[in-house]
Amino acid sequence: MELNFNQGWRFRRAGGAWERITLPHDAMITEKRSASAPGGVNSGYFPGGKYEYEKRFSVTDPDKSYILHFEGVYQNCTVSVGGVLCGSHRYGYTAFDVDISAAVKAGENLMTVTLDNSLQPNCRWYSGSGIYRDVTLRIRDQNYIRTLQIETLSISPAVVRITSDADAVEIYDGDVLVVSGKPGPLTIPNAKLWSAAQPQLYRCRAKSATDEAWVTFGIRELKWNAKTGLTVNGEPVKLRGGCIHHDHGVLGACEYRESEARRIRILKEQGFNAVRIVHNPASQITLETCDRLGMYVMDECFDGWYVPKTYHDYSRHFSEDWKADLAAMVESARNHPSVVMYSIGNEVSETATEKGTEVCGELAGFVRSLDPTRPVTAGINVLLNVYAKIGLGVYKEKGEYRPEPREVKAGYREKKSGSAFFNAMANKLGKLMFLMSAGKKGENAVKGAAKHLDIVGYNYASSRYDADAKAHPERISVGSETMAADLPYNWERVKQYPQLVGDFVWSAWDYLGEACIGDWTYHSDPGLPLLAGQGMIDITGKPLAAMAFLQTVWGLRKEPFIAVSPLNHAGETPSKGAWQFTNGIDSWTWQGYEGETATVEVYAAASKVRLTLNGKIVGEKKLKKFRALFRLRYAPGTLRAEALDKDGKIISASELQTGGTETILSVRPEKSSVKPGEIVYVPIEFTDQNGILKPFIEEAVELSVTGGELLGFGSALCKTDEVFDKPCHRTCRGRALAVVRAGAQKNVIIRAESEALSGMVEIEVAE
């Protein structure tokens, strides 16, 4: 029996009052942000803290086995029942079990979970704090099934090997039993194979005299070599990948099934077929969602090894914990067909040293010993390794490490090293970074790690692709982290070289922390930096212009895409990061800005593009790397882009229409009905009567919710002092997003009000 243990908790901050909460819960997202927060730009200026959770539960049979399963607790937690310490866990990103069987008693029990995230900075992005993922209580007889692993041995015929301590197993296609027998090899007749394009799933039921266990799996054959690249079920696959962090925007670090399903669905609809989970292992919810919807996964464990990137980070206990945490990642991923690659580290400059390459070999070998069915990679930042070899960008310890909160003084800034050092250099040097990874220095910086990896991951080092193809035709590689503007160059080589298996853009979805490193921010935007501003999709789930650019390069978008720089900021000079090459918006609705000079980009896979406004030709230009740039005076009407072949014939066309002069405050939930306790996403936009967005309206909107709970409300503003747990927030590009959990009443009513407008929606709640 497995019980969802998310209900009925109490929570308090150190020295604070108790409050009732439901898991998942992120304590950091409600902390007061400050310019003096030790985490600084990394954490989005949120502080950490010490926290305590408790829950009362009843036990009727204390002789059974009681195991608590935590999907994620950030971080340094202890678990006690009845005052008895039952277990502890340090790493904030791996799942873990705590056996409380010896501590429970018949009747009521009190469980206490304490955690300490006060040692800041300890992460290069927003980590969150608390029990931010699901908790499950597993109640079984003492002699329960402990092992259930499934591996595809062949696909024609389809044979799977089931490893289990159960007595018998059954395999179901939906509710239909297709085969049964004992653990070991089983042939599945007329098998439906799993791939991202056709995510067919089966269920396995394992039975013993006292227990049963279920697991969902897919039948798929994964192979990799330099001649054919990465193949799934015998078919070559090129990974159209994107990197994603674990947070969920306005929800902070809290993870809900509906949230992850929405994110993966949108990513797939936009053309991604792969995600890299950065820089920590994927949760079960993420992997189950990718299995079900069809998304390949690079599952990654560490952002660093034994050299710190921030003062209190994982490096401080890497040597003690890496085996357990790598094992936890592999154990979590093993039965998921979506996982096609393990990454043992991100931008680990240790790989530039002899000791580091030995550690790389040890970690890679350990992963293969647990699961030899998937290739092992690591994201190697070649230029960072070049710098590390000469002593630049390497974390230098000043005195003995002290596990104490860092004193924050006025103007305090932690010296940048490792990945943060590279990010700062990338913003300063731009395209020079591309060239500096090439040549002998670049080769020497990567060769030590390359010999231990099945697939070499290149972070921002696509200048090595051509050289590697000649010098190392046996080397399989992947663009593990790249910039969107470089995709034309990168994707041409992905298509050309079978040993280059794909490209993962940074980042597919925007995230909290690493604040304002990528966005085009304006000095008129008030507040502290909060969001990275690096996403192809913003935190509300809206695809941006860069997303359409990727689709064009991939060959998935057939019609031109028109992007207009925001005219409400036309008189300002934005600060720019290296990762986001455009701030364009697919809108020609800019009432009040008539006569302003508009910068218009057009993306198309064609020879030329012609731009017209209200039937008059603005210009005709050759496309360079799928892009053409125009400048014109804004006037309302129809802006049309026509993609032309080399003979001037129209291949395809698209238009932007100016919206009506009337403005409404639109409240449009993504579901019309929900079940009690279910989550619904509600975009809130300033539009005309036909739903055409008005991106120039950036005003405060206040919400009220009856019949439900407002879990988060905010917008894609990269700089703001507003918070996501309050019902008032300013829109960004005319849009904000509310996330509401339905209560037990028949309806959820959401009202939105701006200074001059109001909107309302009613959502049915039904079992």
C-alpha cells in the first residue's frame, strides 16, 4: 500500500509560528528578497533559512514495514518519528527513503522533518527550500518486493528481461494481460515500441505471497556509435534539445504533476524532442511525464565535483556522497524509456586536470556498472577548461572552509569562478568565445575527459565540431549546451555528422535565479533582478521569438515568423546578455506609438523575404542565417512577410494584424472544468475583443479567488520587487499567469482587476 503523504502538515521557520500547509511546499519563495541576500544573483536575491515540518499520522499495525519516500527536500534534512532519529539526507535534488518501521507505534505518531538551507550561497540558480516534491508512505509486510527492473533485450522479437525478487510477473497493455511468467526474459507478442514520436507504454505487475508492485515501462532499443549516431529502435535520432531547470516559475520549486505535464507538453508542441535536466537528477514526475508524452531525456547529476563554484555548494561533501547520489539518479531513471543518456557533471573544470580526469573515469565507470544500457556524457565547457589549465576562473579558497552563514557586507560580491566566470566572460566576449574553444588548446583541454565518456558533451564549443570530425571520427558528441543564435551553424553540422547526435539550447524554459543574465532588460523596469531571461519560452508558458527561430532552423516551421521589438521601450537602450539574441514579439498592436520606428525581424527558410505594410512594400532582403532585419515607422494595419525562393516566387507567407482599439482584461483558464484538488493555469491578458494581445500594456492586476487557492501569480518580468504568493502583479508584454488549486465547492471563481478594467471567469469543479 502506498499513501500520498502530502496532506496535513505544519510548517515553521526557525523561531517562527506554525502554519498549516499542503505539500509540495517551497519556503524560499515566500522569504523576503534583499539586495544583501548572500545568494545574490544566483538565487534571485532570495535568502535561505532553517525550517521545520511536522505531521501526525496513525498506525494500526506496527509490525509492518513503514518506509517514507521523499522525492526532493532542499536540503540537509533529518527525519524523526516520536523523537527518534530515523534518517537524514544532504543533497537537495535526489530522492531518498527513510525506514521508520522501528520508530512507529500503534496509534498516533508525530513525524518531524528539519532542514537547513541557511548556508548561502550553495547553488548557482534558484534552489527553493523545503519539502518541494511529493512524500509517500509505503506500508508493506516485512517481506516485501524490493527489486523490479525491466530491460529491453531485443525488439524483433520483443524480449524484455525482468529482474525482481517477486515470484511471478504479468505484463499489461492498458488493462489487457499480454504475457505472464516468472522473472527473467519474457517475449511480448505484437509489441508496440516506445519512442518520442510514438510513446507506447506497458505496465508490469510483480507478485509474491505477501506483496505486489507495479511499474510502467516502454520497449525500446537504444544504441550509439560514431557511424550511425544515436538510434532508437534502429532509427537514427537527432536530438532537438533544450535545457530546463527544476523550478516552475510562479510556483517556485514546488512540483505538481499538472505543472510538469504542461511544461513538457508545451515544449513538445514547440518542436523539442529532448530535454536536458540541469544540473540535477530528474524527478519521478518529470520522467513519468516524458515517458507518457514522448520526450527524450538527458538525466544529469552534478553541477560540480570537488572544486566549489559557490562557497557552500555540493563540493563540500562530494567525496562522501557522490556514489550514493549517482546511484539514486540511476535507480530513479532505470525503468524509464525516456532516459537516453546520463550526464555525470556540468562544466566541471576539474576535467582539465589529471586528478579530475581520473574522477571522471571513476564516476562514468560507476554509472555503467549500475546501468550499461545508456551512454554516459558530461557537459564539458572547453574554454573553461582552457582557462582552468592556466589558473583563470578557478575557485581559490581563502582560508579553511567554515560551514557557517557568510557575513554579508555592503557591496558584497562573491568572486566569480567556474561556470559563473564563464558566463561573465561570455557576456563580454560574445562571438570570440566560439573561436577560443577551437585549436590545440581546446583539444588538450577536453581529451582527458573524452576518453572516459561514451558521448562527449560540448558546452558552447561547437567550433570543435569540424575538427573533431576529422581528427576523431570515432568520437560521439552532443551539443550539451548552446546559444540559440548559433543554431544555424550547429544544426548544419548535426545533420552532416552522424557522430554529432544533437543540440541542447540554453535554455528551453526560463527560470528563477542567475538573474537577468540573458534578458534584454530596461532601466525603467523597477526592482531586483529575479528571472534569468534566457528561455525560448517564458515562465508563463508563452513561446518567444527565439523559439520560432529554432523551429525555422530545425525545418519545422514552414511560414515566416515576424518579430517586432517592443515599441513601448523604443526610446530605451536595453542591457543585453549573450544568450538571448532578440526581444521581438509577434505583435503589430502598438496603439499610441504611431510614427515610432519599429525594428522588425523575419525568420524564414528561404532565399529572400519581402515585407509589406498595408499592401505597400517596405523592403525585400536576403535571409542571412534564416534572419532578415527591417526598420519602418509603425502604423496600424496588416504587416505581411512573404518568403521567396531564388526566383522570387512566394513560398509561404504570414501576417500580423493590429488589434481593435477596445481593450478587455481577459481571464482564460486552460481548462474549463477541474476536479477537487486539481490545478488549473489561468493566463490573464490585456487583449482586444478577438483575443489579440496588447503587449504594450504593463499594468498592475489584482486577483481574487473564491472556491479555490491561489498557488502563484506573476509575470515574465525579469526585474521586479513583486512576489508570486501575493494576488497583485504587473503584467509583462501584456500578460500574467495565475495558478489555482480547486477546492471542494462546485465552482472556482477568479476575478481580475486593473486600474480601469476587470474580468472574471468561473471554472466548474466536478468529480
